[in-house]
Amino acid sequence: MALKNIDGHRPQYAVSKRSADWLGEVTVSPELMKDLLRIAKSSFEPHVPEKNIERMVSGNSMLLIASKAQTKERIGFAGAFYDENEYYFSTAAIIRSEQGNGLYHLFNRLRIRDGINRGFRVFTVTTQNPRVEHGIDRAMDSLINDGLILGYAVQRSMIRGYYGMRITPESQRCSDERVNMEFSRLRPEKGDAFNVAFSVRPRPLFSRLLYST
């Protein structure tokens, strides 16, 4: 399903959303999987095995896919997994030539809005990269500025050896030194990661304020 009238939308990109039935998984065709693997290989460290990437892009309850508006080339995706208890930011990847153009920010806003519309108040992500946490912070802040949520709180839990290897390029830093300091405690080469939980306080009329998707 194409997403229209999205606040924060970048006109150079077209974003579509695929959602599974409750507790189901989004079906990914071989042709789409080939594109997702191409995007992920450009985004993650080159030595990450393809089977690891396949696990990252499979099993999503909701999948956002971004393409160049003019050429229709797929250049990014972001997924989420949810069950009765949590809304988990499962993966996100953008080809390197398109990074820094605001697409990750848009992905985060869309996932947060999707989760709140489904009744979730806690969003989680597992990552080695401080930019991932900071990117979700920025999306949360933008939704506060728009009057769509009242606030949020962040809690981190370290998981030693979670990935078994480094999947994030070295020397990743964000513009918030407090977040960088926390992530400096990780040993990415050993596979360490943080599970980060964002607890959101939405406005009661949140769903009525959303643009239709």
C-alpha cells in the first residue's frame, strides 16, 4: 500500500507499506528479497554473512519499502515485529548513497505512528549503533513538536555477545554525546548490543490527528 499525505515525506522518495495479518509475517517474494539483500549489503558491514541479513529482513509484521520516485529503484526498507506484548523495530537499511537525506527519520516516524495506532506504548530496538537510538529520539521529539505525543522515556539494557560479531561500521557516532558515551561501553567486535526501550505517552486523540495511510 502506498503511503500518501505523510507529514515529513521526502518528495524524492515513494514509500509503500506491507502489513501482515495479526501475528502473521509479511510475505517477501524472491524478487523483493533480492532487492532487500542488495540494500542491506550496502548498508551493513560487508563481512556480515548473507544468512544473517536474511534473518534481519524476514519475519516482519510490517515492512516499509522506499524507492526513488522517478526511477522506482528500491533504495531502503524498515521493518517492525509485533505481538501481544511489544512493538519491535526489527531492521532498517538504506543504501549508502541515499543515507543522510532524511529517509531514516521518515521510517522512524511511520513506525512509531503505526505502533501507536495499534495500541502499543512501548517500542524496542536492539543495536550497536548510537545513531539508531538517536534517530528514534529525533523522531519522538518531532512527534512531540507536532503535538501528536506528550513525551517519552528511554531505558537501555546491555546484551553481551548478542550478534556474535560486529555488524555496525566502526566509529559510528551521533550528535548527542550522552548517547555516544553510553554506547562506548559496548564491545561491538564481540557482538555486544543495547536493547533500547522507548515508553511513549500519546495524546488521547492521537489516531484522529494522523494523516490517512
